[in-house]
Amino acid sequence: MLKSTMFKKSLVVAAFTLSSAIALPAAAQSSAPVVCPGYEKGTTNLVGERVGKKVQKAFEAYNEDLIDEAITILSEIEAKEDFDEAYVNRFLGNIMATKDGMGPKALALLVSSVETKVLNDLEHSQTLKLVADLSLQEKEYEQAVKYYQAYLDFTCKEDPEVYTRMANAFYELKQYDKLIDPANKAIALYEEPNKNPYVLKLSSYYERKMYKETVGVAEDIVNTFPEEGKWWVQLGQFYLMIEDYKKSLSTLEIAYSQGFLEKPNLIKMLSQLYATNNMPYRSAKVLAENIANGKIEKTAENLASVANSYHQAMEYETAAQYYQQAAEMSSDPEFYRKQGVLLLVAENYKGAITALSKALERGVEDPGKVHFSLMEANFYAGDFKQAYEHIKEAKKDKTLRRNANAWEPYIKQKAKNRGINI
């Protein structure tokens, strides 16, 4: 999960350590490879003279970037003592690990160098860590966990990087529950906050469908790294997963105000959340603004969504305008019908008649309902003859016949009162 070049850095450090081991007395090296209570430094082992000369020669070649020559020199050494063999394997493993494709061979050599436990404490601790790092790189995750734990047990050092990498290995093994403890330790130990253990911890809960716990970690990430917009967005989405629509809305509102919501689907999500939280006017407005500025594509579907929200907000004429735009883009008669109905509600009878007539012309479904609406629009506009023609058409729809029959004498009476013969 973590993109890591950490093992290469470890190798560089190890290479410098090798230089010190050859050039300086062991006592001049790090004085505290182990910090366990009651720890006493043991006797320092030194490589034998015969092997030491060959190691020195290999190191000189290595130092001059003659990597293959250094590997050949070290590979030909026949060490008789356990320490000499472990030391040579350690050096050879370090060098091989820097070459592409030689990771597995390097790893085998490094493992053999620590199995006998004859290296000096500094060398042993460094190699345990390097074996773990290289195992992680080579996707030997169980072995990585084993050697990270061995390093921690041997040194008693509290290293946040080691805990983070161990947590990463557990993640790769899909042992999601086991990564929580090392991730928590890493979070507590880092002097400067590091996102990696947080992300691993969040992923652990998410993979196990523990969504409330996932939200808790996401909240921690936002509080710790408030300047990173993607975490605000993800937190808003996680709130949706637990159906906390109010918190989801407030979180995404902050993200939007800070310019973190750039993708069309996220802006639409915010718009939908306004609608879900009974704020249809704001739902319509945020969608309309982003259609206008080009962040959301101007399509009939999106325009209709704006119209629907304005309708819910009882902004009937504005909603009708957006339905008209949607209709003009798609020639969908249903959009004309909705425009007409809204204009009828807004008492814009002439506009309603125009829109509803277009719906009929374009073959709207349920034409009886459109005729009924046209009857109302014409009636209130004072055109009783047209109202009567439309009520006759509406009567053909069985579902509308009863209402149409009730209207018919009323239209006739109104027309008669005005001296209009229908």
C-alpha cells in the first residue's frame, strides 16, 4: 500500500556502516544499538585477517562503483568462522540489494547473516531492520512482520517508521485487525504527524466494514491535516455511509467553500445533500452556479435537476425557465409539460399554454393530462372555447373523465355568462 523506497535508504546507511566497520574500531560505532533495560554491551567481534583483507578489497571496489567486481570478490570468500561468514553475507547482501533483480538473493544472504546471531549488536540490529525492509519490498509480508518484530524485541527501540511498515505488511496480508496496534503506536511516536499510519488504520476499518470507526479515523485525519482537501471530501462521503446527512453536508460545505470540490460528481453530491436536508433552494443554486461556470456540463438532465430543486423550493417561474432550457436542448415533451404545469401554478397562463401545446406537438405521454392542464390555462385566461375543446379531449382519458365531467358544465356556464356560444 505504501510506495516505499525506504529499503534503498537503509542500504545506503548500511553501506556507510560497512565503511565505519572496516576503517574504525568497533568501539567508535554507535554506542546504543540496544536500549533494553539492563542491557550490557557484549564483546565486539572482528573479522579475521584473511577475510578482512578480501572484504577491504571488495569495499574499495564498491566505493568506486565497481559493484559487480565487489560482488565477485565477496562471493569467492570461503569463511570458516561463523562471524566471518555472517559478516561477509551481510556485506554481500547489502550490495546485491542495490541491483535490480537481485532482491531475493540479497534477502537470503541477509537472513543467513542474522540467523546465527553472531554479528555485533549494531550490525545485528541494522540487518534485522534491513531484512524486514527488503522483505516488504519483495512482497514477503509475513517475513517482514517477523523481522520487524525481531528488531523491536532485540533493540527495544520505539521507531514510528518500523511500526508504520509493520502495519503496512499486515495490510498487504489482509490481516486488517492486526495493523491497528502498530499504526496507533506510529501515530503516537511521530514528532511531525505522518499520514501513512492514519491511512492504514482507516483502510483497516473500511475493509472490515466498520464504518463508524472509519469515520472516527477520517475525523482525526481532517483535524490533523486540515489543509488537505481530499480528506474533507472523503470524510463527507464516509458520513454518507453511516447516513449522517447533516454532518456530511456541513463537511462538504466547508470543502466547497475552500475550493476542494472540483469534480462534477462531488458538486452534484453537495447539491443532492442540500435537497436531502430540506434545502432545495440551495440545492438548485449550487448546481445552477456550476453549470453557469462550466464545472458541470450543461445537459438537459442537469438543467432538469436544477428545475426540480427550484420546484421543490416553490420558485415556480425559475423552475419553469430551467425546464424550458432542458426541453430546448432535448426536445423532450415531458420537460415542456413540466414547464407548462409550473407556469400554470405561477398564473402565467399564456406561457403555460405555449409550453403545454409544445408538449402535445412533440407527442407527450398521457396527453389527456396535458389537455386537462390546457383546459385550466385557457379557462383562467378567459378563452372558454379553447377550454371546452381541451376538456372534451381530457374526457377521453378514463382516469380524468370524472373530473372532466365536473368541469364541463362549469365551463359552459362561464361562457354563457359572458355571452360566448360554445
